[in-house]
Amino acid sequence: MSIKKYVFAFLFVAISFTGNAQEYKKEIKTGFSEYLTALTNKDFRKATDYMMPEIFTLVPKEQLIALMEQMLNNPTITIEQKNPQIKDVGDAKEIEGKYYSHVTYSVTIRIKFNAQGEETPEEKANRIEMMKTNLSTAMGAENITYDEETEFFEVFAERDGYAVSADGKTNWKFIAIEKGQEAILAQILPAELLN
């Protein structure tokens, strides 16, 4: 075989692998966008369709849906998500017979802490300052803004998650990585992904 044929064959194979990599990443982006949109629209039943099934061995699906609805229908707090964006989809890596791809995404979370009954202007100012301090500590002061007119805090959050597939090509499911949930995540994800 001539050198030109070797070069051509190599380029063909390289382009094929690159094309396949782009296809699964496109599949991940599409699925993860649909997952984030379902969460943003508070369609928790649909959002659970995109979650790793292993999650439901720890918390039954119906119970998780009820918890999410309860959290977002709490009269003491109003939570909204907006502008979900996928920042990066990493290369898939095979671990223990499944494929995992790291996903970085961002979302703006609007939070309003509603007063419980009557409060003086001083009590209101103290409540708002306490919430601002707590949010700044948890998320970084540079990621927090407060709108005095609407009384909403806006929190910019950049987060990590994983897409998981049995074949590395299709049927990707997702899990968000949250601080403080390491013990739960350790029951679902391989240890090397949590380090």
C-alpha cells in the first residue's frame, strides 16, 4: 500500500472517531438541556425521566418528586431557575462497564425569603442581611445580587454533573454533583469520579 493510502486511511479513521465523539456529545447536550428545562419549568416528573435510575434505589421516584414539589411550593421561600446553560461536555470514559461524561453547567437561581407574619423594617433588614450572608458564604459573594424592589436574591451557580450511558452513545441519564452529598453520590458513582 502506498504512503498516500496509509495517510488517507488514517485520516478517515481519525475523522470517523471525531465524528462519533461529536455525536455522543451532541446527544448529551440535547438530553441535559431537556433535563435542565424540565427542572426550570418545575416539571419534576419529566425531569426524573432524565435521572440515573440508581437514584431511585436510594429515594423512590414518587417520593423524590414529592420532595421537589414540597421544596418549591414552600410558602416561606420562592425559588425560580432561569438561564440554564451547558458550559462543557467532557470526553466519555468507560468505568465498570458504563460510560461517564463530566458536564459543567450554569444556572441563575432566584430566591425570595418570604416573611412569616408581620415584621418591622429593622427585622426585615436583619432577615435580608442574614440571608445575604448565608448565601454569600455558600456560593461566594461575587455570585450573589439582591434586588430591593422585587426582594429576590439572584444566585449565579456553576455546577458539575455526570452523564451516564450503558453504550457510550445513547440513552444518557444525568446526575448533579452537589456539595455535602458525597455519601449519597458514593453509592451511585464510581469512586474515581468523586475525587
